Amino acid sequence: MSRGALSSSKLTYFAVNAQKRLGTLVLISVLLGVLALSASDLTTRRALFAGCLSLLAICCVLMAIAQRHLRRRAATVAMISDLILNDSSPSFLVDPQGEILSANGSAQKRFAKDLEETLSSTLKNTLANPSGIVFRLQSRADQEGAAREDLVTRRGHIRLAVHQAGEEMYLWRLEDVPAGAQATDGPALPMILVGRTNAVLYMNEQARKIAGGRVKTLDRLFEQLPVIPGTVCEIVGTNGPARVRICEMDAGAGRRALYLLPPGLETMSKDGWNVFQDLPVPLLKVGQDGDIQAYNRLAAGLIGVGLKDKVHLADLMEGLGRSITDWLSETLAGRGPQQSEFLRLKRTDKEVFVQVTLNRVNEDGKPALIAVLNDATELKSLEAQFVQSQKMQAIGQLAGGVAHDFNNLLTAISGHCDLLLLRHDQGDPDFSDLVQINQNANRAAALVGQLLAFSRKQTLRPETLDMRDTLSDLTHLLNRLVGEKITLTLSHDPVLEPIRADKRQLEQVLMNLVVNARDAMPQGGQIRIVTECTDLEKPLERDRVRVPPGRYVTVQVSDDGVGIPSDKLQKVFEPFFTTKRTGEGTGLGLSTAYGIIKQTGGYIFVDSTVGSGTCFTLYFPVLERSEVVAPAPREEKPKAAAKHGDGVILLVEDEAPVRAFASRALRLRGYTVLEADSAEAALKTLEDSSLNVDVFVTDVVMPGMDGPSWVRKALKDRPGVRVVFVSGYAEDSFGETQIKIPNSVFLPKPFSLNDLTDTVHQQLH
């Protein structure tokens, strides 16, 4: 079948299919007519005739629509076919299923033996994996309108391009790429295209002359691997070993282009520098005094406007850790090893890191340096992200450990203070001192709570919240916090969906942000809090964070204050970092807010301009309607006075001061208390089968066997015993374990005398 007539063939196929469908409808209408004639009942006959006429009317309308669609499609195919008819490059018009609707003369001539019904089949002898490549490019064309890719074939390089053309059609075009043109438009330098596994995908003519022919892998050409960009390597050439300088360029899809610089680089003349102007690798020529003597175009684009002749290298880069002049001098003298250094460019518009490799050359008998640059911004960004993650994890673990130990101390302090308060009334001269001790212990507990919030190990009590109600309850307190010089304005989305968060912790976040905004405006100003619902159709990527698509409630807290400098903006969420003067802030406010937001499942970002103000944006996932559970109305009953003294308690705590306070507190309420300083001791006590125990009160984290482990073991023989877990860590740290243990509750440290005894009483009753 002639491919020039392929278009009309396809259209005929479409028309035949449409006629078959319409023929079926006509046949059904004829059958209805026959049934109508044979029907004896007049009503049935009329109904069948009406159905027959309706179907015939539908057939006529569908036929008209199909004919109009086919005419429009035929006109589009004919128009595009005429446009590509005389194109010198092979071109195809293809439908979404990959079937060829039309092929121009160049395509018929080039693929005379391979031309098939589909594009993938036609390219089967040209590309190694035509189906995957066609699918990949067509998918990109669906999103962007067009796509193209340079490919390596047995016949050389080709460029395959696709464009959307009309309704449900694609125009494909294939071009031959001249050798070397795929990577550079400059001088024809020896070039090798290498894949991920060091397989040689392509060598231009100049590279083949040096190597003495085509090689398949790098180890057949280079004496030592890996090949380091910017260094001098030995290759096995046609005339024996040869020395070349390697320059590398990313060629996409995991491929890289290696350029073999001419041997004359070692004794380069001034005029010879022009050879490297169009080389696709940034190069600098540096004199003995460190001044820039020459540079190529890519180096100028990478370094920016600061690059010019006679400027010192130290004025362009920083971050070596020692004098750049000493580094240059050592390299010129041959004392330093030839290795790369990572430096930061002194650009004011953006942050750029470069990998610099220095190489000695001789120019008219005088030594000089060639600096080969590689853009290492992405690499350093990933490294900084990893280091930051490691640092935050280490600080989080430290904060969690410190908080746990402090909670044990605070439990003992506040607990024994409660015991003393039981023996002193308000008229006692020591009563006020004991109250002060108790209040300061509570303040210390709040500070420890901030540490736990930062390390994301605090206990959250999430509930369904409406941000409008939360801010409404908080407005009075916020107005008192900002003072008279500052105006606080709130703006809400009229349709604000619910979220799930701990109300008390969320209020703490908002207060921290408002207090920071107030402190940034000592002369007064305006703080704006704006809430709205936001739909993210695609992921939001910023500040090394990826927010998945979905529906979010956003809260923006902005001010008109002094702003935060860009070099400090990335550190604002780090613990103990503050821009305030000594004594004005602990540096824990924003790190606490960050920990709470992340533990809630949300995101927090900051934008700031010096002199204009700062804006913090919080993202909270919207709670799905199926998850929203309206709380059942509870009938408030007066609390009956607790009746204690009718139970046996097994208290397991490795901290002696905490165990001493807890046992005394429980005995004061009349309980019988059995003490154990470890899980093993507790299990030993329970070996007495005649011993009756009503409640286990146990620490979670202990040396040896932990709390949940020994409790599960003990409950095998005593299934009815209730459990109170106490811990200085968050409940979430062992939440799944607690769920598996029946009749258990959690009591966070530090706890007061009443907290402990009331919890035990509720478990018993």
C-alpha cells in the first residue's frame, strides 16, 4: 500500500467503522417497524412506530456529525500533509495510538524497506528501543506541546522531534545531527559520549583519530579509571601512550561528553587561548600573581559580571579555608597535590559553588595556571541539606535525652514540693517559698516542653479545629501581647475547612510568630494574620522541601518590620539561633514552632526582605469530610470526691527520687504500694501467685527490659490488671505499643501528686 495514500486509507477505515455503527441502529429501527406492523394492539403499534422514527432521527443526526467530523479531520490531514510534503527531513503524521496517518516523500524514501503501519515499527531498525522513546516524547508533548531528543544510532546522531498537530494528531520529524554539533558549535575538538556504565556511545572523527578507531568502553582507551575532569590523563593512542587533558560536560539522561584537549595546552601561547573560547567547559587563565589573564565564554557566564581581566581570583571566590594566594603559589611550584577544591563565588544575585581544578602551563617560557571550573551548586546544596538534616537529628536526639532526664528531676522536685505543701497551710511562713518552688518547677517544665517540641517528641492531643474559632479565642491574648503601638488585623477565608491539630500547641505557634513580629517593629506597625484554603494542583518545592499536591489551610503572619538578612534566613528555625540582643530571646521560639508544625503534619516557610518585613506561611492538610467526627455532647456531671485506699499498686521506676515521691503519694491516698527498681525485679515480685495486684504503674524507658515489654509478659498470667505508663518522652514514641496493651493509659512526666493519684483512681474505678 502506498504511504502517500495512507491518509485516505485511514479516513476510509474511520468512515467504515462509523457506518457499521449507524447500520446497526438502522437495522434496529427496521426491526421495530416490522414489529409495529405485526402488532395487533393499536397502542403497542403506535409506540413501536414512535421508537422507530426516533431511532431513524438519531441515525440521521449521528451520520451528519460523523460526516462533518470526517471532513474536518480529512481537511486537517490533507493540510498538514501538504506542508510536510517537500520537507527534506523525514516527517510523519501519527494518531495517539502510534499509527501513521501520512508520511512525506523523504520518509518514504529513507524508510522504503521499513515503513510499517506504526511509527514504532518503522523505527525498529533505527533505534534500539523505539516504543519507549516514542511513548516518552509523546507524553512530554501532551504536557508541553512539543518535545525533542538527540539520540545515538548506528548511523550517527539523530534528532527526533514531535509536535501536537490538530485534534488527536502528532507531527513527528527526524533530522540527522552533524558530528560534534550535538554538543558544541565551536571548534571540532575530540569528543567521546559516555553512558552511565562507562560504555562509549559515540566518538567523533577527531576522537577516533587519536584512539585509532572506535572503542566500546573507557577502559580500552584510558590507562586509569575513573577519569577526573580537569586533570591530565594517559590514553592508549595510535602512536602509543599520549597525554590529554579531560574536560567534561553533562549530556543529559545520565550521559556525559568527554573532550580531549589538544596536546599543545601544556605550552600554550597567548594566541592559542582563542582555540578554547567556544569549549563547553568554563576555563580561566591565572597569572603568577593570581590575576585573571584570560577566560572563555562559559567562565564569564558562570562567574558573572565580576569576571574581568586583571581581577584577582580571591576577589571572585571564597571558602577555601586558607589563603587563595598560597594555594596558587603551591600549585605553581608543584608542591601541592593536583586536587579539586570547592569554592563559593562572590555573586550578589545568587549562591553559586564551583569545583576548581588548577593545572600548570607554560606561556612563552613563563609558568601560569589553567583553572577548570565545574558548577557544583547542586552538589553543595545536597551536601548542605544532608549536613543540616544530620545536625538537626543530632540536636533533636540530644534535646529529647536532656528533656527526659530533666522531666525525671522535675517530677521529683515538684512531687516532693507537693508533699511538703500537704503539711503546710497558707499561714505557715514556709508556704510562700514552697509555692515559688512549685511555680518555678512548672516554668522549667514548660521550657523542657519546648525542647521536646523541637525534637518532635512531645505528646500531642490532636482534635478537629476551625482556624477561625481558634484565632477568635486567641485574639484577646494576642492584642495584649502586641501592645498599643501595633495594630493586629485578621482576615479569614469565608469557607475555611477543618484541620486536625493540637489546639494548645497551635496557639503557642501563633503566639511565637506574633511576638516575633511585634519585636521586629519597635516603632509600631501592623501585623496581619490571613487564613485561606489553597489547592495545590502540583507539588510545591521550595527551601529543600516538597509539599505534595492537595488541599491545605494556610495561615500567613506578616509584619512591616526590619526584616531578616538573606544569610540568616536559612538559620531562623535552628535551636538557640536568634537575631535579638543577648537577654531578649532564647532562640527556641521558632525552632519550637517548626517542631510543632512538622509533628502535626504541616509545613512552615518564611519570606523576608530587609527593611520591608517578614511573612511566615503555615500549611495544614485539610481534614477529609469522612474523617471529621462531631464530638458527642457530654452531660457535665459534678465530679465526685475521689475515694482512695482500696487497691494494690506495683510501682516500677528506675529513678530513685521519682520512685520515692510516687510511692509516698500513693500511700498517702491509702493504697498498698509494692516497689521495684527494674522490670526484672517487678517480674520476680509477680512470681508469687498469691499476690494480688490491681494496677501496674511503670516507667516506659528503663535499663534492661522496657515498660511495655515486661507488662506484656506479666499480663499473660494476670490479664485483668490495669496499667499506667509514665515517661518523660512523648506518648507517640510508643503509641503503637500501648494500643496493643489493653486497659492502659499514659501519664507524661513531670506529673503532680494529684495527677498521679487521680490517674490511678480512674484506672481502678
